[in-house]
Amino acid sequence: MKKIILVMAFALWTFSSAFAQEAVASNEELTHFYKTKTYIVYDNNMFGAYNGFIKEAVEKGWTITDYEFLELKDLPKKIKDPNASFLVRTKVWFDKDKSNTSYTFLSLMNGNKKARSVNDLVNVCSFPLSYYNVDYDKYVYKLGAVVLFVQNHVNITKENSKLTSKNILRHYNKNTLDIGNKVLYLVKDELAKDVNTLSKIKAYYDGKVKIVTREEVQQAIKEKNEQVIFLHKVGPDSESKPMRVYKLLIGAADGKLYYFNYHKIKAGKAPDGFLAKDFKKIK
């Protein structure tokens, strides 16, 4: 079970009831989604970078429904509209997680005429952006590809009725076979120390790899470079607790998910980063 509330800049709305968030929505909800207008919800922080990046990502890549941009303060008035859907940053945590860790997700949800809060909306797709309260600059430059992934996920799960929350990750991880001659763009500080140079990586993976800056990843996404797959890491920026580290390999041109995995941080064994064993899994 997950819990979810809306992310605001300086405060949080108090809708925090239990929210059962499945990785795959029902066929009925997916079918209904295509009939909605999607409201792209802005962040409340006028000084943050999120609004500009999500606006550009949607205007360049959103084709699945009609859309309109919406101020966060106006969202409570719209959630009861069954003909609306919402793409919005949310704060998510897991009931069974003893560490009480919170994450920032990009969530796509259908409106519900009986909704009293965001917790009553139906989740269509959720994508982990970061640990909660991590600076925007760790993920906003990747939103162009993330928005494409969200659309892909909706289309894939609608077209394949055999996909469920239990098997969807196995479905996506089959895409590691398609990495082939593509180039992995990896940012050095997102790699474990034993695989943070090209020579070290060679011991575990013989594919094409380039150690790059975040600006180079952003440029590859902007140019829709079909040869580039980049790493999206969701980590705590602290290794004091056995926190989870999520690792996703995503196509810069189309948002295709090639690899998804996670591990818990273990001092001296599994740091906050892409690991040697991850390279072994994508060979």
C-alpha cells in the first residue's frame, strides 16, 4: 500500500489517506483515460525550474490526449471532473517501509466525481523522479523523456491485457536485449566507485559507454538522439541508512524503458549508485 499527497513548494495539502497505487490500471480506467482532457499541473514555486521544463516536455511530446496547463491552487476544483485527468508531481511513501522514506513521483491520474482528495483519484501511471526534497536540478532536465515514458506505459498496458502489476517489470526488463549498439550515457556521480570510469566498467560490460555531464544527457533528450540510453537514478544522497536506490535505463529519443532494478544501500557493498552487478545484468 502506498500513500500519496500533492507536492507543493512550501506546504503540503492534508490529503493523506491510504492510496492503493497499482503499476497497471484496469482496462476500464485506461479506456476512460483516452477520453479525458489532461491537466498538466504546475508547481507552486514560481522560482523553481519545474514549470518551465514540464511545459516544454509536454508541448514537444504529449500527443495521447488534449491537454491544458493548470495552476496547483486550482486543482481541488477539478478533481471531481470525470472527464479530466491530471499529470502532477506527488509525494509518495509506502506503508510497510520502516524507514518512512518519501519520494517525489510524476503521477498521471483520472478524475473521479466522488473524489474528496487526490487520494480518491485513480492512478494510471506513476514514475519515480527523486527522493522527496531533492533539488529539482537532479531530474527536471530528464522530463522530456519521462513524459514520453508515461505515454508509452499507458499505450503498452492498454494494448496488452496480459500485463499486470505483477509482471510489468519483467516485460520492461526484456528490453535489455535491445540495448545492442546503443550508447549508455552515465553521469559519474551516479555510479558506484568500482565502476565510475570506462576502464573499470570494461571489466563487467563490453557495450558502448560514455561518461557524460547532465547537460549532455539533456541535450541528447532534446535532440531525440536514438542512439542514447541514459541512467535515471533515484537515491537518497546519503548512505547512513539501508535506503533504496532505484535504477532505470531510458531511451533519450522515445522514453523507452530498457532496465529497472533497485537495491538497498549496504555499507561497503552496495552504495548509492549503479552497480557492477547492474552492468552484468544488461550484458
